[in-house]
Amino acid sequence: MQDYLPGLAGVPATKSNISDIDGEKGILFYRGYPIEELAKHSTFEETILLLMNGQLPTSQHLENFTCELQSNRALKYHIVDLMKTLPETADPMLMLQTSVSSLGMFYEGSECLTGSDVCTDLDYINSSTIKVIARMGTIVASWKQIAYGYDPFPTRYDLNYAENFLYMLNGREPDPLLVKILDICLILHAEHTINASTFSVLVNGSTLSSPYSVISSAIGCLSGPLHGGANAKVLNMLEEIGDPKKAGAYVDQQLEDKKKIWGMGHREYKTKDPRATILQGLIKELLEARGGDVDPLFEVAEALENACEERMGEKGIYANVDFYSGLLYKEMGIPEKQFTAMFAIARSAGWMAHWREQIGDNRIFRPTQIYLGEGPRQYKPMDAR
Ligand code: COA
């Protein structure tokens, strides 16, 4: 019998060509391209194509794909109606999971997939990919209006992904700097090897269930505070600390109480997550563009990061992607409850790329277990217990 490794730490669950992490050096690659290069030069639309196809697209391919995303943005009124029936206090991740799952009742499922054969139906794969990714942003942006009791702002066909999202969120022309920052955030969060939610994509996809079921299960998985849900927790923690001078004492107390510091630590990285470095830089850029006022919470965050590094750096625990993303979203005017849903919008790109890879060379996941329970025994009638 093989060793059991809790959390499957270090156990390869698949072979993949999509992304790679050098956890010692703190480097992340999408299809061989370092994340810093993509954040600097690419767009979310281009990054989706890179993740899906393995190559940077030609300008014609990118233009066609952008048009397809734009024309698939709108939600059928049935789905908007369904969203209107949800409680306005609903957790946006549960709302997103429900809404994405409902898409599966209106669009083609996985009927065309046949057992363990390689799936070569690129039309089906591409059309499912566009339907999911295009609508994720629409659903999240619409929810802000719907939760306030209003109809969502209509989608725009003349805007790119980030522009349309911000337009739908606020109902006005988006600020170009916020568009640029959001586009980078979408690139940074688009993919990250076999994390918990992506693993759920492989497991769910391996049963040949519909892509809407695959993505709604991944959304549920991402929502937990040990995964994507950490970004909102970080903001609450920074507010609780409130003063950079209190950061060290806070870390000491948390460690003494054996509690986690949100946004710190990562299974793969033993140094600072490169995405956290970029997000930290974006907060500075935004604050400088606004006249250099320093957000007190940003000062708390930097002090907390230093305090964590002093105390936990030698254990390889450093800031992860969630440490600065919530603070950045707050500065961008995105409602706190929607932070994790922002992550999900971007990650739908990586999820769909892994779904494609899984169904292209599929075998159903069916691991084994080490049974520790009772041996065979006889049923006891009620009066003999
Ligand atoms: N704060 C305090 N201690 C932490 C920590 C954190 N954020 N992250 C890890 N540690 C400690 C653990 O307590 C453990 O200590 P021990 O060896 O004394 O028991 C050790 O580091 C290993 O941590 P472990 O939880 O086993 O690592 P993991 O690989 O299973 O988990 C995370 C990785 C991300 C789930 C974990 O670091 C964590 O919970 N971080 C906070 C939540 C978060 O930010 N999640 C977003 C991830 S992108």
C-alpha cells in the first residue's frame, strides 16, 4: 500500500501543459511565459487564448475571439429573473454558483463527449468556453444592481472584458486606469496549476458532466477561506488591526493562539507569491495617481507583511495572491462581498483550459482510501442496542 499524504501534498494529480510554478524562486509561468511579462504586455482576452491554445494568438484570432466574447456577454432574461429571486443578502459566490449552474439548462451539455475517447470537437469546446467566461463577468456585475433591487445595466458590445465589467458595475464610462488595473488583475488570477478548485475541475470533468456543472463546482471550491475566500478575510483582518504599530503584536497573538494570518502561506511558494508583488505595486500606482494619499490599511498591510516575514519567513510563509488583492479591489470601488467572485471571473479561464485538457485525454478520477473503520459485524435490532 502506498503512503497516504494528507491534502495530497506533492502528489501529481495530472500531467499538464498549461502553467508551472517555481515555488523556491517565486516564479509563475503560463504556457512558458512569466506572469510579469503577461501582466505588462498582454490582455485578459489574449491570456485566455494563450491558456486555451498554448500559443499567443495572431491579431486576427484575437479580434475574432474578442468579438465572440462580446456577443456572448448578455444573459438570457430567465437567468436574470432567477437571480432576482435570490435573497439580496446572498453570498455572491453562492449566487454565482447557482447562476452558472443554471446556464447548463439553456446551453448544450456534454452529450457529445463519448467515454474515454479523446475529445476533438473544438467547436463544442470553444463555444462552451466562450459561453462560460463571457457570462461570468456579466453575472457578477449584474448582481451588484440586482442585490440593490434594480435591473442590471445592459452589457456593452463595444468594450473589452474589463471595461464592460466596470461599466456594468457602476453604470458609467469606466476610468482607463481602473480598466488597466482590472485587466492585470484578471491576468494574474487566470490560472495557477492544480490548486483545489482546478483539481475539482479535473474530477468533475472526468465524469463527462456538463461544463456548467464543472465550473459551478469549482466556484464552490474557490469560495472557501483557505482558497479564494481569503482575500475578503485579509481586509477584515487589516481593519481589525487598524494601526501599523499593532501588526507585530497581532501576528504574535495569532501564532500563540495557533490561528492563521489570512493571505499568508502557500502550498507551492516558499517565498513571496509573484502575483502579490504585482498587486502591491498596483495599489501604489493607484494611490499615486490619486495624489499620493496613503490608505491607512495599506500601511497596516505592509507592516503586517514585514512582521510575518520576520516571524515566519524561515518556515517559507510569505504573502500570497490574496494578501493585497482585497485591498486593491476596495480601492477600485468593488464591493467587499464580491472580492472572491472577482477571483472566480478570472479563474474561469484556467478552469476551462484544464477542462479542455482533461476531456482531451480522459480517465475518470477514482482514488482509493485507507479504511480505518469497524470490521464486519452483525446488525443489532433496536431493542438489543
Ligand atoms: N498563518 C500562520 N501559520 C501558517 C499560515 C498562516 N497563514 N500558513 C501556514 N502556516 C503554518 C501552519 O500552521 C503550519 O505550521 P506547523 O508546521 O507548525 O503545523 C505550517 O505553516 C504549514 O502550513 P499548512 O497549513 O500545513 O500548509 P498547507 O500547504 O496545507 O496550506 C494554506 C496552505 C494556503 C492553506 C495555508 O498557508 C493557509 O491556510 N493560509 C491562510 C489562508 C490563505 O491565505 N489562503 C489563500 C491561499 S492562496
